[in-house]
Amino acid sequence: MFLIKSNLGFALTLCLMSPLASAESDAIPTLPDQINVPEEYLAIAKQAKERVMDSPAMKARVSEVMQEVNSDQWQARKNEFLSLLRADAGLDAGDPENPDPKATGSRALLFVSSSIPEITLRNYARDLEKVGGVMVMRGMIGGLKKTQPTMEFMAKVLRKNPTCEGPKCAMRGLDVVIDPIQFRNHNITKVPALVVEQNFDFQSYCEKGAATPGMQLPVVYGDSSLQSLLKRLTTMTGGAPAESILAKLENPNAQ
């Protein structure tokens, strides 16, 4: 797991395992963006997408890309890129002798983008911190060549006092993940979206590459509070892991 550390006082986790980690802005629509789209337009777009994805040429291309992503050569290029990024931005590969206690276990993964209002993201950050949750973004704002826009944007979201400025501002202890693979594996089509994963081990996921997705986990969408999203998950088939996280959010002092 690689942590981007800067004088902004927080960390971003990069999991760069595919060419999908491109510019984040406008990549994933927020829920309100979808409200006024006619159903027939969505149906036509879906049919067009399915025709393209089912074509022999596309299947061959996908197979070719996945072989490249899983190759030793690609992993070597990824590690080289991360090494350069460490040198430029100050990265820490983590301490294997002192693993992060939040690395495994059931985690709330909230999929977001920079198009969501800052106040909404700040509220999510406050509640995710209470339950050890994770914010997941599809890509870097402005593309992979630029880290500063993403750092500055998330600094605004994670500052406990929104009026504070400078490197000494208190920040929320929240993991922010740049990971297009999670978007793909959970079929996230709009944000905000919430998933709860059991036995979550993101460090292993980043180091070993993307595994084939297993059983599809339930996903809830909508600009609701984290508490409301968790409650909706608990009523869905496969949503039982959300119960303990909801209890922790509602009763933070409970043992």
C-alpha cells in the first residue's frame, strides 16, 4: 500500500494496476445527473454498449489488456512509476513490521467524485472516520501526471475545521483510495455509492493485482447520510456485514 504524504497532513492510497486510472473529474456522474435522462435514451446506450462489449474485436482487446496488466512487465512499470512518484511527492510504502490495524476486516467503501458538493463529502468524511471507512475515487483530478489537484481537493474535504488553512490544520484519519478497479468490480455507474466488503485487505489487493470479482455485493446509491445508506444496505440480500458498521456509527462508545 502506498501512501502519498505531503504537508497537507493526510494520506492518499494509490492502487495503480490498470490503464483505467485516468482523470477523475466528470468520469462518474453523480445521482442528480441521471434524474432527467429519458429511460429510452438509457436503454439505447446500454444496448450499444452491450453490442460493443460482445464484439470479437472488443473481447480480444480486453483479453490483451488484462494479460498486459497481469504481466511481470506491467507490474515492473507500475512499481517504477510509484518509485518516481515517491521521489516527487514523498511516498511511504508502509511498515511491514507495524501493519495498519484497519487493513483488514469489514469496511465501508464509499465511491465518490469531485463533482459531489464539498459539504456533502465533508459530512461523509466525518462519519466514515468514525467507522474506519474508505473513500474511493476513480482517478486523479487532472490525470495521473498531476497529484497536487487531488491532494488540495481532499485536504479541503478532510480538514476538521473548514476555515483552517495551512499545514498545521487538523485532518480526519480517513483513507482515500484512487482505484478504478473497485469501480469496475462493483459495477459503480454513479456516485455517491456505498458497498461493504468483508475481509477487506486493500494492501494485498494492490500488491497482487485485481482478482476476479466473486459474488456481486449489494450497492446503494444516493445523496443520503452514511447512516441512511448503511440502513438500506442492512435490508438487502447480502447486506448483513453493514449491521456492525451501522451499530458502530450509531453507538461509537459501545464495546
